[in-house]
Amino acid sequence: MTVRNEPQQEESSTFVRPPKKRDWRTMCIRIGIIAGATVLICLFVLRPMVINGESMMPTYSSRGFTFAFLPYFKLYSPQRHQIVILKHAGFNTFLLKRVLAFPGETVEFREGVLYVDGRALDEPYVKNGCSWNFSRHEVPKGKIFVLGDNRSMPMQNHMGGMIDQSRLAGVPIW
Amino acid sequence: MPGLHFSKQKWFALVAVALATAAAVWFFYFRTDDTIVVKKRLREAVEFAEKQPKGSGFNLQGAGAAHSLGEFFTMETDVSISGESRGQTYTLSAETRAQVVSSYFMLRPLITSLSVSLAEIEVEFKDDAHNAASVKCSALATGTTQNGDYFREGRLISAEMVRDDGEWRFRSLRADPVVSFD
């Protein structure tokens, strides 16, 4: 009697088995970690923002969306002409403005032209001229002078001017 | 009980979770210290200042709200609220509780609705007995005027509060715009 030791043919078909209890647990943990990381990133690093208002037109439309990069001012200082996001009241409402002057500098508007320390500031982003007049003011220590790009609105309707530097929250990423 | 045969380790884990939950509930809802009492008092004052859209202005409800709001101020007080409206800079001021009540009673009919949310509240006690405190916070006021204009204004609030007849009251209150040209 001969015994042939032939290798058994392996089954080639794939089959699906119901997930084991441990698989569910792993999946839940992964989903939890991803959700937690997303929440932390949105709260402390890249915060989604809905833009509402016309003060930054035409640079930003009256309705838009961006992300605020929150750690920016922990790494860098604000620059002139830079668009920044400022805490308005609490951590749910923010202002989107452009930085125009720093502590110790003087600002004034003459017939719609902004003068910083007596010199006219070139503002290529301002598309709508204005005839604003604003007497010379010195930016106090600890504050910055910010303003929106849309100068076609009356000055009184603008939420701009001196604001505490501590309210700088971040920069828009686009 | 069938189905509840936990190992000792799991029982420990369950008890630890239950204790942590109870501690969190106590910490967020039942813990009381003077800082929390002052913050709560601040929020109560804001609730009396708010106005629901359906509430009417010149009536007993308005008088009641004004009177209740007045209770949050000491008899001699110093209130200064500045802002801009329609191109005009304004400052509302009051030096007595009665003036606070009458000012609010006069202003209330001018707005249809008012909602105020407070944030970044900082409380610093002036003395060891915790009878006086300096409070700073930011406030966001949203609402509509009688003309139908919608407003959304941020203010920086700085206040001096004192314990008066067992209640925390405003000895002074300042509300300045977060950002202004001046």
C-alpha cells in the first residue's frame, strides 16, 4: 500500500466573517482618537471661521469661510498690512482686520488717505476710496491700530481702531 | 444576578469611573466658592438686563426688570457705559441705584430684543475676607432696536463688586468698546 503524501489544495476563495468583539473595540478607539484629535486641532490650531460682514471687502467677500491659524502669534509678531483675527468677545466671535500701526506711532486720516507717523501709507488692497478724516491719534502702549479694507462704508460703521494686542488670536490661512 | 459576573478588576474600574463622574458633576454643578458666587451673580445681572423679543417695553414687566436690575448695584455706584451708535459716541452714566433703574427703564423701550453673553471672566478679590472683588470680562451684546436695526457689539467690562447685605453688588461698572478709534 502506498501512501501518497500529496499537499492538500488550499482554498483560494475569500470569505467574510463577522467582526470579533475586539475589532469593534479597536474601531471605536480609533474613531474616538480621530474625533478627539479633530476637536483639539479645531479648538487650538486651525479653527474654522465663517466670515460675515462687508468690512474686509474686496479682499474677503461678505460671506466666506476660512481657517484661523491660532498659534501664529505665539511664534511671530504682527506685521504692518497683515490680516489678523482678533478676539472680539469671548472665543466665539472674532474680528477680521488689517494691522496698520503699532504702539507709539501716530495715525490720522486726511481725505481718505491714512497717514502713519505723518507719512501716507500705500494701501493697494483698498479698492474703494473714501473721504474719511480722523485727527492725529497716537497708538497707546499695548495696543495696535486695525481697520478693514472696505473704506466705502462710513467710518462710524467700521469696527476698527485701537485694540489690545492681547486680543490677537491668529491669522487666516487664506 | 445573571450577566453581571464581573471580575474584581472590572468592578474596580466601574467604581473608579463612577467616582470620577460624581467628582466631575460636583465640580461643575455643586462646587461653591466666592469666585463662582461672583460669576453667578454677574450672569444673573445680565439675565435681568436682557430682553426677549416678545417682551414689551413700557409696561410693568419693564419696570420690574429695571427694579430687579437696580438690586445688583449699591446705593452709591458709578456706572459708565460708552459706545457708538449712528455715528455718535455716547456714554451712559449713573451715580446711584435710582439712576441705574431710571436709565434702564428709559432705554428698555428703545430695543426690541437684547441678548448678552459673557466670556473671559476674571475675578480678583481685594481682601482676605473676600468682601470686595475686581471683575473683568468681555461681553457680546446682540439684539434689535425698535427701528429694526440689528446690532452686535463687544464690550470690555471692568467692575468693582462688594458684598453688601449678604449679596454681591456693583460699586462701579465700566463697559468700553473692544475696539475704538479713540
